[in-house]
Amino acid sequence: MKVTKAVIPAAGLGTRVLPATKSMPKEMLPIVDKPAIQYIVEEAVHSGITDILIITNRGKGLIEDHFDRVPELEARLTKSGPEKEAILKEIVGIAHKANFYFVRQKETLGLGHAVGCAKSFVGNEPFAVLYGDDVIIGKDPACGQLIRAYEEYGKGVLGVKKVSAESIGRYSSLKVEPLKGNCFSCTDMIEKPTPDKVLSLYSILGRCILPPEIFDILDQTKPGTGGEIQLTDAMRTLARRDGMLAVEYSGTRYDMGNKLGIMKAQVEVGLNHPEIGPEFRAYLKEICKAL
Ligand code: UTP
């Protein structure tokens, strides 16, 4: 079955990026001139997704506004003539990239609970989950790489990368066996393992394709690490029962949920930016001399 629906959970509190996220969703933090969530939506659209549900909460109206039209702004840009034509086209285009839907997660009970809010949107189809604070930049969209694996094997797919032994305790850890190329089979996983519980250094980073059966499992999933309903715990039940796939996707992942990740994204995307790239490179070279 084709995967055409995606869910972007964006209802977290963003406590690691306070005070920036006191009233502004972290998913709206820009990388140079584009909010993180727009990069994520574009990745989904380039992967063949046509319908996107964004899970929001109180104070996340900014996200809805970003994917809507702004007649006053458009009128002003139109008046400005040919010089503003490209940006006008881009601004209008944002609202038409996909069919957008929004639902509120009424309490911040964890990523698993947030995904559970997508049940009626998803219905009986497989769907993609793109974590709202993980921006992945690469030639071949990461979500599309996972969708291809789903279409080949017909099982839930996890987007993974290797992380360091020192940091695995902050992520999930997967039990994997090589299958083909960058594809592994996955039969177990654990969220934020203590050193004696690490299964491997492969961790789920930001993307997965899930079958609709996940919703019944989520309904049964009790709060786990941090007292939150963990998506990893529900996926562990699925992996143990039916098996899942893990795809080590290509592309660079930026964690927009922490300060260092945000700075790395700014620098690397800034260096390749068509408008400011060359000037920014010269500036960085200059200040690096003094480091
Ligand atoms: P995180 O655990 O990184 O988000 O969830 P957080 O809770 O905002 O982070 P900190 O630790 O307080 O800084 C990953 C993704 O899941 C969403 C977040 O918005 C983020 O995009 N999320 C998390 C929800 O939508 N609802 C939740 O209850 C928790």
C-alpha cells in the first residue's frame, strides 16, 4: 500500500531550548530563513506524502499560520513588483505544499501519546512519522528512503543512525541484524538504556513508517521513561511481535531540540545558502583565525 499520509508531532514543551521556546514552538525556530518544520514538510512532500497532520498544542497557532495564506503580505509583495516575485511565489506556495490538518494534543503526555492523537486521521493505512524537531537534509529525502523499504518489505520501518557509546543513553537502542545494504531487521529496542541494557549503537533518529496496528498497541502502552507514553515502547511491542526494519538513511540530521544542534544547523545550512553562503564562509574563515 502506498504511503501518502504523514504525522508531524510538534506539541512538546521544548524545555531544552528555553527561554526561546517559552511562547514560540521550537519547530518554528528558523535555520537561516526557514522554520525547521518547513524543511520537514518539504522532505515529506518530496517523499510522495500528500496529507500532513501536525500535532500541536496551546500556543502553537504560529505553526498553523505559517502553512496558511497571508493576503495582506501577499498584496504588499505584489505591489513591490518583479523584484519580490520569487519570494511572493514561495510564500504562497508554502500553503499549498500538501493538504494540512491540525489536531491538539491536550496534555503533553509524550511522543507516543502525540502519535496516538493521529488515529482518526490515519485510518487503516500505513503512515510516516517525522519528529518535529529533527531536520534531515540530503539529496534523497530520508522519509522517501524509509517508504521505499516499507513498500519492499511491508513492515514498519525505523530511520536509524549510529550514535556514540557515550550518548546512546540519551537515545533509543535497537537490536538489529543486517538484511541488505543499509537495511536491517529489528526485533527489539529500548528507550534511553542504562549502559548494561544497550542493544546496539543504532538508534531511531527522527523518522519512521508505521502500520495502523500501532494505535491499538499505543492504547495499551503504559507511561515509560520520564513518565511519558513512549513511542519507542509501542514500537518495541510491534518489533517483538511482527518484526520491523531499520534503514540507516543518508542525509545529515540536525537536532533542533537542543542548542548545539540548532547552531550546527545554522552554520552548515548558512554555508550552502545561495544568498549569503559565500559571504558567510568568508566571515567564518576570518573569525576562525582568532579561535
Ligand atoms: P522531545 O522529547 O524532543 O520534545 O520530542 P520535548 O518534550 O519538546 O523536548 P524537551 O526535552 O522538553 O526539550 C520529540 C518530538 O515529539 C514532540 C515534540 O514536539 C518533538 O517534535 N512531542 C513530544 C509531542 O508532540 N508531544 C509530547 O508530549 C512530547
